[in-house]
Amino acid sequence: MFDSSQFPQIPFDEISKRINADSLVITPNRRLALALNEKFNQDQIKQKKTAWYSADILPFSSLTERIYLESSYVKPVATLPLLLSVHQEQMLWESIILSSVVGKTLLRISQTARLVSEAWHLAHAWRLIHRLGDFVPDEDVREFLGWAETYQNITTLTRQTDQARICDLITEHYEFLDIKKPSLIICYGFDVITPQQIVFLKKLSDCGCEVVIANPTIRCPQSLATIQRFEYTNSQEEIYQAAIWARSKIETVNNSVRVGIVVPALVKYRNTLIRIFTEVMHPDIRFALPGAIRNIAPFNVSLGLALTNYPLIDMAFVSLALLYQKVEFNRISHWLRSPFLAGSESEMNQRVLLDAQIRRFSEPEISLERLFILVSQARRGKECPILLHCLSALRVFRQTKLPESASHTVFARIIAEVLQVLGFPGERGLDSSEYQTLKKWQMLVANFAAFDRINAKTSYHEAVSRLKQMASDTLFQPETPNVPVQIIDVFEATGMEFDHLWVMGLSDEQWPLRSHPNPFLPLGLQRKAKLPLGSPLESSAYCQRLTRNWLSSAKDVILSYPRYSNDDDGHELKSSPLIRSILLREPVVRDMEQHHDRIIQSCEMEYIVDCESLPLDKEIVKQGISGGTSVIKDYAACPFRAWAKHRLYITGLDVPHTGLNAAERGLLVHQVLAQLWQQLKTKEALDDISDHNLERMLKDITNNAILEMEHYKPIALSGRFAQIEQRRLFRLALEWLDEEKKRNSFKVIAAEEKCVIQIGDLILDARLDRIDELEGGQWIVIDYKTSRKSIQAMIGERPDEPQLPLYLVMAGMKQQAAGAAFAVIKRGEMGFAAIVREANLLPGTKAFSQLEKCTRFNTWEDLIEVWRQYLTNLATGFCSGDARVNPKNFPVTCKYCDMQLFCRIRERIDDSMTELSKESD
């Protein structure tokens, strides 16, 4: 902890008076430095000054780097060791750990290296490096000592240093450095200062520099400040109330008001905070419309995102990965539609359609070669010529310019060339955030080239992996103009001043912070040195100091906590013991008045139920509706689904899958059986053919079906996969033929035959799986199914499977029709599920009159007539333009519907239906 008695102290108001050309203000972090600089400039403006010295305010770490860099310009390079970057230091620690005996047994080298690096920095910051031998080391500490000795020897031999030792290096040589030295250093906002920093400041003081401490102004004593403690149901409600409260402050006062939101678990709640604050701060729907001008949010979240989370950087890494490995199709899908590729604007619409087309034939992971083939085959590549050219150039680049191994400098140049081939960063101009992200990327690649100082050679795969790790470790947030609401974590709140302050999440689980001592330093040594989070006692004391600072940093302070956790169990939480002395008040639950509420209040609204579209045009009806019998099937399930799919032509996107899905396997079964019966034709032929000839015939047919499918799915049916699928089809067909042999004599008069069905005014193109003619001249319509089906699916006003009744009633076979049957072709469940005129027309089937669902029909003709009426009603409803959201059986009907995003019934269903859906699930 900082001992303020070692240096003179001054009030904060004295800072502006003492700043001159040779003075310097240092802070513990960058955010406080920016805030202090802004406050200093505003104070000068309030004093109506026309000119003043620019305040030199920077974090402590930036001061040591500045001194080092200035010294490197005036001193010969050989006299100063080379300062390693954070990434170079990480790479060196990883190589040392990996080369050790213990390191070879570790699974997560990079995480271990981070902890070792942290221990190295703590040992120097708290001057523990020479005291490690005073404690009996455990296994982790012994390994750390060995790694640290190797690290020390390597850096000494190569004349290198790091951030942990740069302060000691400057302290040792400060009086001999030929640089401009400040005459005054003002330390502001330090709650904890390390012994290393104290020694450095003492050195500056001994060299004639005045060092003083400036305490943050106490805006309002606790006895006069308004301090409140609130409890909310959960963290979402807590964040929502804080957002409304913050909005009220900047609306009722002015935009210059300073509002602070402090969150102990900022990393955990960052996305939720941004979502809720954006919703509350920008309720205007205009900013959600296409083409709206992007405005600046009145709040800022201090914690940045990993660089890899930005779309521009993700696109770059997908491009680099395509050169040497397969990439998940979901990432390729985003990559195809990325605005950062060449031709992204001119081919925007074509690439969206291309993405929808190629995902039908793609695998979950896709290589550059496979992607090039799919794009080439998609309408012969004419729709996206720029994209096709880029992929072709990338293939050539991989073959001609990509070395197996090279230096990091060479690969840095190659990475830039690869992105240049793809037209990175795209056609359109970048906005401010994207431009800053691009500059950060360029700096990252430049730093990557400096790895040659640690490791001279690497492979392309290792180079990209290292670069991606660097990007993942780099937190980045584009700079934005000064805004009134600051959302920060507890460490950055030190020294900050606000007009209004809300500290949230202060439950007993979050506050005080849990101690997390470094495992590579002796625990007793960390406790003796009083590291802030090195033990529960020090952690509690540290958090108590932060809490006291909050209570005096604003005139209006709110402390809050959630009553229940966000975990699945939703267990109850209590208030942090550090704030229980503050009186708990009943929270004022605020709700933001929405724009639509204001519109409703200002005028009388007229509500119109619009669920009817225009009737089908007669010309369209004559030409026929695409989709076949699925039009009736979809309308029976839900009129809205049929309208969306067959009137608006909206289709769901296919999901790439490994191997063959159920639909593709079913298609193979249809093809095999169709070819088989086109050759056999009759039951007598099946009975007469020998087993040997039948097996040979089936092998030829299944091989032909596999070869045809391979044209569309070459990866899924490559090598042994094709053989396995062929054997599956062969065995499945043989088992099904055993069922066919149980039947009486029949003749297959149609197999996969196209026909036109007219039902009412609706004309549909259909394809009959199969029609059998029995001995008496009667016909049975058969539909192949590779999953269990019930005859219940064919019955009712809105049948789930209307195809077979449609064929019976509307295909000109009413007189000959003797039944409709599902042929269930599934291992272990082979058989027929049928509605037939007479019993035993198919093995194990009952006459329709014996079925419970058909007892109300006196004759077979009555059943056919009812089917005709029901199906005609469905066709008439579709043609009339009925587009009601009316699922047959909610939520079962909606569970697998691919129109959910368009329909959004789950968002509009009433409470009773919601409860019903929960029970059904």
C-alpha cells in the first residue's frame, strides 16, 4: 500500500496551478489519465483562459516506456537492452516451459506461460525476486524458479529486458540518462503503489525532481452525500433500472453531467450491459432502419473486446486459414457475405443467393478447393465473377508463393499479400470504428514480424496460430468522443469523479473480490508482502478502501445488488457485508415510456386484422403452383406456412451436415426401389428370380444410385463411406423384398411417375412413388417412408400426410382405387400402414370399416367423397389467399417449421397457449 508520508501532498485544485512546461502528472491507468486531462482543460476554459500549457498526463507504465525510448535515441543502441513486447515475452516463456521436462506433460502451455509471466511481474513489482529462497518452495514454485533462471539467462545473453524490469533499469541509470527530465511529478489517483514504483520515485526525487501526491477532491462528505442501497430481483432488472436512471440524469440536467456505472464483474456482464443500455438510450426506431445514420451512444464501456471478435479481423483470419486447413461452413458463410472482400458491394445480392445455394451441397467444414468447386458449379460461376477470381488467385498463391517455413518477417509480408489478393478491406469506405480496427490489425502484424528475435523460423500454420493468439490476447476498443455515461470496472474507478455514481452487483458473492494468489509464488510470501489480492484478508481490506472511495466520489451514490443469481438454480443472494451498514431502501422501479405508448396516448388507434392476401391469379393457377402436393400439406399444417412458402417463395436455409441426412438417405431408397420395380414389374418376377440374380441386380442398382448421389455429395460418399452406404441400401432393400414376397399377386404399373393433379381450381405437379394393380384390377397407391407412419396422418379435415388421399381422389383413379398405403422401410419395422377397401389386400392390414377412425363411413365411396371434400376445401382456402397464423397443433406443428423467424408465433401467442406449449414440450 502507498505510504503517502514519504512525499508532500497537495489538494487536487493545486494541480492546475502547478502544471508548467516541465511538470508531469502520472496516474495508475490510462482511463484516469484521459479523464484528468479532460477535467484540466475544462477548468482552464471555465477560467476564460485563451492559452495554457498542455497538461502532460499519462499512466505510470507509459512514463517508464517514454524514458526508455527517449534514452534509446540519445545513447548508443549497444548500451541499452532491447525491450521485449508483451507478445514476445509470452512467446519466450512458452518456449522455455515447453522445452522443460515438466512442460512436456502440460496440456495448456499458453495459460501456464501467462501465470508464470504474472508471477515474474509481481516478483519484481513487489521486490520479491530475492526473497523467494526464504520460503520452502512447493513443486510449482520450484518449477518457476527453474524457468525464471532460464529466462534470466536467455535475456541477459541476448541483451533483452521486459516490462517487469524496465522500471528497475531506468531507476539504476536515471541520473546518467541524457534526456529532458521533469522538474515536478504529481502522482494522482494511486490507492496502491508497489515498492518498485516507490524506489523509482525516490530516485527521481534524489535527482532533483519534486514528487508530490495529489488527492482526489472529495466532492461531498458522506454525511452530506445522498447514499442509497437498493435490492433488485436479478441482474437484468438491476442493469435496466441503472440504465433508465442514467438516462434521466443526462436528460434532466445537461450533456456535461458525469455519470458513472461501476460493475465488479464487468467481463461477465459486458454484453448484457451494452444490449440493455443501447435499448434504453436509443429507443428511437429510426436508428434501426436500413440507411439510418449511425449515431454515437451516450455511454461507453471501458472493457474492450478481443481483437478477434471484430468482423474485419475475423474475415482476415478466415482468409488466412483457407490456405492450409478446412474452415467451418458457418464462418465461410459470413466470409462470403463480408463487406471486407473484393466485390462485396457490386456482388452483394448474388453472394447472398450463392450462400443459400452452396450450403445444400457443402459439408460442415470446407476447404479452399471444395469452396472453389462449389462457387464454380453454382450457375457456372457467372453470378459472382469477382469472388471466383479471388478464390482462383488464392489457389495460385498457395501453390506458388507459400513456403513451408520462413521467418516471421516473411510471413508478415505473405499475410499482407494474401489479404491484398482478396481485396481486403473491401470496396466501400470504412467507418471510424472499422478504420481504427484496421490500423490496430496493421500494428499487430508489424509486432508479429518482431518474433524473429525470439524464434528465427516457423511454418505458415504456426505463424497464423501465433498471430491469432496475439489477436485474442489483445483487448481493443475504438475511440469515441467524450460521452456523459461511463461504465467501468472497480479498478478503473479509482480516482474517478462523477456527479452521479451507481455501483451494481454488490452481492456477497461478488464483493469483496475473492483473493487469487499466484500459484508460482509462495503463498506466505504474498501474504507477508500484502499483495492486494494475495490473501482473503488483503482482498477484503483493499475492497473496503475502494468502497470508501465510492461513497465520497459523487454527491449522489447508489449501491445495488441482485436478490437472485443468474445461474440455473437461481439461488438467493445477500448484500455484500461491506455495504450492509447503509440503510436498505425500497427501490423505485422505473419503466421507460416507449414511443408506441406515446403514439397510442396521442391519438385513437384503429386496429385491423389483416390475414388475407390477394387470391391467386388465374394465369398462375393455370400454369400450376410449384411445390407439388406439399402445398396442400403445408396449408393443412398452417395457412401462413403455405402462403409464405408457395406464394412468397420463402425457404429456410439448409444446414451443412456430415455424411447424408435423412432426406438424402430417403431419396436413395426411393431411387433403388423405383429402378428395382422398373425391372421386376410383377410379384411373379420377384418370386421366380433366384437369390443370386436378385442380389446381383440389387448391387448394380444400389451402385448406380450411389454414383448419382456422389455427383452432388462427393465428400460424403468418398472412399469407404460409399461402400458402407451401398451395403446399407442393399440390406435394406433385401429386407423389404421379404415383406413384398408375403403379398398376393400384383403388378407395378407406375414407379416414380409424374402426374398432374387438379383439386378445385388448384393444379399441382405430383410424383407417384408407386401404384400396384391387384389381381381383380384394383389399384393401391403406395408412398415410401423411411420412418414409422400411422394411418392417422391421412385422416381428418387437415391431414398431416395428404399425398395419398390426393392421389386416390384426384388422379383419375377413384373407380379403381382400393387403398392407400405407407410402405415403412426401416430396419426392424418393415411393413405397411394402410387404409384399404377390404381386409388383407396387404399383409396384416384391416378393412377401413374395421378401423376406429373410419367407423363413421358406411362405404368406401363415402370415405373417398369425404377426402375429396376436405382436400378441395384446403385447396380453395389456399387459392383464396387465406394466410392466417393457425397451426393445426401448436406447438408441435411449429416445432420444426422453417418459417419460425418469419412467423414469430412464439412471440405473439397468449399466456394460455404458452403454458400449453410448455406442457407439450
